[in-house]
Amino acid sequence: MAIRTRIFSFVFAMMMSITVLSSSCSAKIYKVGDSEGWTAKDDVYYAWAETNYKEFHVGDSLVFEYDPSINDVTQVSGALEYELCDYSSPKAVYNTGHDVVTLTELGFHYFITSNQAQCVLGQKLGLLVIHDPSRPVPPPPTPSKILPAGNTYKVGDSKGWNVYDSDFYNKWSEEKQFHVGDSLIFEYDNEVKDVYEIRGDLEFITCDPTSPVAVHKTRHDLVRLAEPGIHYFITSHSGYCEAGLKLRVVVGPVPKAVAYPNFPKKLRVVVGPVPKAVAYPNFPKKVDMSAMERLNNWLKTFKPQPHH
């Protein structure tokens, strides 16, 4: 019995190890700044994130190495805090000098140091976490969140997602009615590169991609319209966006089914002879009398009638 237990424990441990290894083998670990580490150097981290076309995915990790006596790693919520080096409301603070931060969510992530002088000198990192198509897809939504099957629209029809005149996509969307459950297909080439779904009208007007709701990069992106309201899409290529490569769609609620009265399933219809046409006398179409004639006719009604 003891031998069986030990064998079972060994097999279970091996299975768990294989599971952990298989789930983590595709995840990457990046040392921020490489040999430079986490320090104050102008624009070094922007260049580091762009080097070799780095792509960060959910499950990847960042390693920050620095002197904890003068620095830390402060994760902030948005681009404004990042630009202003504002650490007053952090999402998280790390201060061990060797911090490992695992990226658990899609979207932009912002890191600064609370040493504001060094932050202003360039010790801050902003990066985008995107979905990795090679990794398992998240589980399907619960039945309460499953959307109705709607229409699918190819954005721009045969022209796809590309640069045309500045009003092209505005006209395209105005000709259609979108509802929750409908889908958009964005097809584009390597020059366009992506589709960013953004939050509001200001970001849409200014072509600001810094805080997207979602990022799509497959060149054949299917986007489901899951909520009513206004949805905004741009490209991160600012020149193309300013030239008109942006789309705003108004999404209405799920259309309700039209209710009809309950008619009986079977009606008995009795067909009689065709009715004859009724003949009416030919009245003049319009009688036109002057006011004096109408007054005289009215007064005649008061004349005494002769007695017989």
C-alpha cells in the first residue's frame, strides 16, 4: 500500500511539473534595460521596448534590477501619471531591488520610479501587452454573457481597412445600423499594421492610441460589438489615422422581436357572390354659392306656408 502511495505521488508530481512547464514554456522573461538595468537614462526604455520588435504577452515577466536605497518600481494606472511622473495613486509598488513583475492583463502597462528627479530624466517604462495567438484561448463566456448572433460587416466593404479620403469610414458607418451581437471584420496589409479600439471621442479626434481598450494585429481581425453605445477604432500609425483611417460606430441594443396578435390557426372563410355596384346620383363635384344666395335660401325657410 505504501509503495502504491509513493508511486501515485511521484506520478502526480511529474504530471504537475509537465503541466507547469508546458504552460510556462511559451512565456518570456525580459530584464528591463538589459545590462543597463533600471536607472535614469533619457529615452533608454522606449528604445529598449522597441528593440528587435519586442512583443509582450500575458504571462511574460519583467525583471527590474536597481539600487533599492535610491529607487523602486511604481506601477501607475495611465498615460497621464506616466507622463507627469505622478506616483501618488500607484497600482503597485516594488522595492526589493530585484523585482519580477508578471504581466497578467492585456493593454498598456506603465512603470516609473518614485524618485521623481530620476523619473523626469527618463526612468520610466510604458509597454503594450497583446494577445498571443499561439497560446490557449480564454474559456468561452458563461451562458448569461453569450451574445445573440448578429450581422457581420466587413469594414470598408471591398476596400477594407486602409487610407482613403478623410470621410470614407464616417460615410460607410452612417449607411448601416449596428446592434449588440454584430461583428466587424478588419482586413488590412502590413503597412497599416493594426486596429486599436479606444475609449472616447477625444482620443478618436486626436488619434491618441496610448490607452486602448483592445489591440488587434492579425490583419484579419474579427471584433464583436458586445455593448450598446459608441465604439471607436483607429490605427496606431498617426499619419494614417489623421488622414482618415479611423472608424466610429453607434451600436444599438439587441432589436426586440415584433409581437403579433394570436390569430386562430384555422379560419373558415365563406365566399359569397360578388356584390353589385351601387349606383349613386350624379351630384356636382362642387357647389359654389355666394354669401347672399346662401342668406336668401336661409330666409326662405321662414316664409309661411299656404293653408289648404
